[in-house]
Amino acid sequence: MFFIITGSIIKLNANENPYGPSPQVGDVLHEFAYSDLNKYPPLSGSSLEKAIAEHYGVDEDNVLSGNSSDEVLAMCFRAFFNSDMPVLFPDITYSFYKVWCDFYGIPFEEIPLTSSLEIDVNDYISRDNGGIVITNPNAPTGIDMGLNVIEELVSRNTASVVIIDEAYVDFADISSVELTKKYDNLLITRTLSKSRSLAGLRVGYAIGSIELINALTAAMHSFNAYPLSSVSIKMAAAAVKDVDYFQATVNKIKETRNNTARALSNMGFRLTDSKTNFLFMTHTRINAKDLYEYLLDKNILVRYFSKERIDGYIRVSVGTDEHMKIFIDSVKEYMVNKNVI
Ligand SMILES: *Cc1c(COP(=O)(O)O)cnc(C)c1O
């Protein structure tokens, strides 16, 4: 078992997986024939793309891998969102969408979440747009949309590409992979950073129609023809193939998430119904920034967002049971100090 405790720091601020990657990833690294590094890796059709296609029951032509889903997403913005019309995404979501729009000079419109911090797809369907990108389940709220809702969005918004960023989807009970077989304008992006515990390897991928994957490949190759290294391809493929380890660690994280949510709820916190590997929590009598700083002082790292509407919340990644016990005990201690309990 590996822990993300470095020194005495408990790192619950980046949604990293507290368990190490599959031991089979280690086997690949140990057995890797380094002499093969004299050759360039395959341009496409790598063993990783094959493994992904097989795992999800799609064709290899429907898969494109890259160095992190951040890279894949950045290429998507270049390939699909390059128009004069605004790209739509929620006002509270993954912060990089805005960064890529600014970087590429793409106009965008941030669509406010509802008062319960949910996405109402009608707000998107009714607007002319140059594309839509939605994290599902959303971050940092953790709330997911059902497949029927995604289908409604994709089927009614046919004039532009809809990207569903499924960075956390393995911790939920949904996946829009099947919808990509039905809708040409839907592209999903995934990462091995969270559920496969490979944030340090930098591997992500997209699944979509052949048309979208070809357009994305063309955009990617205009930058750099050799996106993933030979070592990364083999290690990532091993992680994708080790379904048992993946299931066991994901289930454990979900169990820890649900137990932690229950404990916090009993302490008076209000939590969103998170389907991810993090919890999003608020308390009417607690100043979130103050709690964040208190925890920081105890070497427990969580996320605080100074953004309007969510500045009363703390986002905490789900670590091991031991991490979460220390976290909860420290929050209790804070509450006692502040006379909240
Ligand atoms: C973590 C995350 C990513 C990036 O994943 P990488 O593959 O590590 O770049 C993309 N989107 C969302 C919503 C994320 O949370």
C-alpha cells in the first residue's frame, strides 16, 4: 500500500488517488526493454489505444490518447471550438476551460449553475454556441448529470461539438461511452490521473466518432507527432488492463467517501451528493477559509475557493480511511476550539 503522506503532510487538495497504481504498472517499468527506446513510439494504434478500445467496447478508431487529459482537452479547444461563437461551460467548473479559451482567443460564456449548484441543460440548448464543455460529474461540486440529460443536450445541440469531461466518472455509476456510438457531435475525455492513480505519468484520452477523433488527431499532429512515450504507452496499457485492481481501489475510495460524508453530515456539515473522489462541504457556522487555514497549519492540505457562491465550501479529496480519520478529528478539534460544538 502506498500513501500520499510526504513527511507529515496529508495531501487532500489535488484529488490524487491515495492508493498506488496497479502493481502491473510496476512490472512493466521493471521489465521494460530500455534498448527499444532508440525507436519512436507508434503514431497511433498503440497498445494503449487498443486496450482502451477493448475495455470500453469501442473501435480503435474511436480512441485517441495523449499526454494527460489536459493536453487532449487543449487540443479539443483548438480543433472544435475555434469559431466566433461563444463556448459554453458552467460558471463553477474545472478552471482550465477559461484558461484555454483565453489562450486561444476563443469567446466563451459561463452559464450559472442553479441555486442547488446543478447544471440545467436547458440553459445550454437555448443558446447559439461554438461548442459546449461540461465536466460530469462536475468539479468542485461532485454532482453528476444522468445519461438521459446528456442525451437530451447532445441530441438537441447538433450544430456544435459537446465535450463531456469524465475525469471523475469512474467514481460515479454512469458513463456516456455508449452515447458516442449514437451521436457524432459528442466527445468524451478521460484521464488516468485519478481513478487509475497515474497522475505522475500524464496520460489521458478521448472517445468519440471517427470524424471527431480524426479532426482531433490532425490538430494534435500539427503540433507534435509523437504524443506519448513508449514507456508511458506500456505502463498506461497495463493499468487499463488490470480491471480487478482498478475495481477494488475505486470501490474502496467510494466506500471511504460515503463513510466520510456520513461522519461530516453528523457533525452538521452540508455536503453535495458527490459522485467523485472528493467531498464538497459547507457549514452555516464555520468560515471555510478559516477552517482551511487551520487545517493547513496542521499539515492537512484541502482546497478552498475564494470564488463567489462557493467561498463557504471546502473541497477535500478522499484519501485512505486513516487520512480521513485524521482529517475529521482535526475538523472536530477546530469546531471545539470555535465553540461550534
Ligand atoms: C484532473 C482533471 C483533469 C486533468 O487530468 P490530467 O489527465 O491529469 O491532465 C481534467 N479535467 C478535470 C475536470 C479534472 O479534474
